[in-house]
Amino acid sequence: MAYQVKIKPLPGTNYSEVYKRTLDIYKKIKNRSKRRTYIRSSYFKKDKIFLDIFWQHLHKKLNHRDKTRRLKYLPCALELIRYSNDEPVSKENPNARSEILHRFPGITKTKEEFFVQIKEDKRIGEKYFISVFPNEK
């Protein structure tokens, strides 16, 4: 079951324009904490979901169109992480046995489907927001 978010993806097709808007959203969240940036997740019983790996993952992408496509869904992803209690599709990371990957499906206000991926470290129990991407049909 996909979680219905109440906001639309960010408008725009220019990478620098969309990046600037997402950075403003990120800075508001970052200013709430003196240390690592995080948001609390309803599904994980209000555990912290750290956001720093998302930016590292995003900057590894070489194609600006792909980066823009992912950044547009960042506000939707943050809302889904905060408020969704829906069960994700979870599986062990084939590349690292000490990690579990959780994939949450979501639907925007404009009926576009997207996915949010969260990585959980089994040993220390920390969770990291890795990626958000639209469902390409």
C-alpha cells in the first residue's frame, strides 16, 4: 500500500533551480539540530532517520537530469518518512550483509508514484535516508 502525501513534487526542470529549493528545505531541517541532520520516522517508532547519506548518494550521480528528477521528490519523501505507518518492502542488502534496505512506496498529490529508500545498519540500529526516485513506467 502506497502512502498518499499531501504535497506536490517541486516544479522546474533546471537542476540549479530545483537544487536551490531543496537546499532551502534541507537547511530548515538542519538548523533544528546541532549535530547530524535527521528527521523522525513514524513507522520506525519515532527513530531518527539521518539525511547526510542522501546528499552523498545524489552527488555520485553524473547526469543532471537524474539528479533533478530525484530532487523534485525530496519534500514528498520527507513527508512520507515522517508520517507513513505503511509496511515497506524490506530485504537484506546483497552487497553488505549487515544492512537492511527498506523501500517505501508513495503517491504524490498529483498521483505520481515514487519510492523512498532507507538503509538500516543492523549492528548499531541507525537508519539512513538514501534515495528517492519516481516510478518510471
